[in-house]
Amino acid sequence: MTNPIFRGWRVNVLVIAAALSLLGMAVDARGATQVTFSKDVAPIFQAKCQECNQPSSIAPMSLITYQDARP
């Protein structure tokens, strides 16, 4: 049986990977548009990830700021 905390962590990683790959395809489709954390990535994290991925929460890392998410 899988621990629900770790199962949720794997889902978060999959959501992040999917979001980043979709952003990459969108950039290719639009040309040389600059992708930024605050404009493109942060809204996805806020909608799907930050509830659990914040300091002192159940997720293993914070995704509140760029400095938190980058490593």
C-alpha cells in the first residue's frame, strides 16, 4: 500500500513536468517568446501545487517563489 503523502508528491511532480512540457510546446508554436516563472509557471503552481508545496506542509519542497522552485 502506498503512503498517500508520497503518492501526492508523485502526482505533483507529474503535474509540474506536464506543465513545463506544455509551456515548451507553446513557446515552439508561438516562436521565440520568453517564458518566465512569474508569468507562465507561477500561475500553474498557484492553481495546482502550492496548497501542499509550501513551507511546513506535507510536500517535500516549497514552490512559492522562484528561488524555492528552482532547485
